Amino acid sequence: MSQKNLAWAAYDAQGELIWWGPISPGMSHCGARGECHTPSGAFRIIRKQDIDCISTAFPVRADGNNGGAAMPYCMHFFRGFALHGSSSVPGFPASHGCVRMFIEDAQWLNEEFIELPGNGFKGTRVIIDALET
């Protein structure tokens, strides 16, 4: 995931590019919430869900009943952060910290590429560069 280039890429075991697409990472600031940037570093996908994945944190509501935002084909990599499909991938950092991508790209990654931990495998590796501000 390149926050600098607003793009993601998937490579096979030989390092050959097999798929790529645009992303929208986290904004640098989210009003009263403060920072909401996407974390950078090397991570592993720890869990994933299908098209029905929803946020438990966003949107934030005054009554405290937060959550419900659609996150189709979510793939969690660190705490509550995930890669997920979105109908809004505007070409600039716009999320609350997750990595938005086209729904079709998230579906392909989720169903065809990402492997979860198990049987000695640690989960598909995800590398996210730092967003320079």
C-alpha cells in the first residue's frame, strides 16, 4: 500500500505484479477525534469478512450507538484498521484510518489473494508506507 502514490499492488511469490488499484488512506486530522491517519509499517491480515462487513466505530453518533458504516470485503491488519471496499475512493486521503479501495478490488483481494493465519502461515503480509505531509 502506497499512501504516497495513493495505490495498492499485489505481487506473487516471484515478485511479479499481478493486480493493482487506487486507494484512499486516512486523513491527517478528523476534527474533534484528532489524528486519523493510516498506520504505516509491515502487518499481517488477521481476519476478514465478506460483503456484509460493517464498522463498529463509524459513524460516530451522539447517542453512543456508533457503527454501521459499510466496509465490504474488509481485511483487518492492525487493531480496528482494515483494507476495505468503498464507493468513495476520491484520490486523496479521506478515511478515518482504514484503507479504502474500489469494491471490486477489495473483493478480489479478499476472495482470491488474502490468506488468513493458520497451519503455520502467519497471514498475508501487508506493507504500508508512511504518508508524507
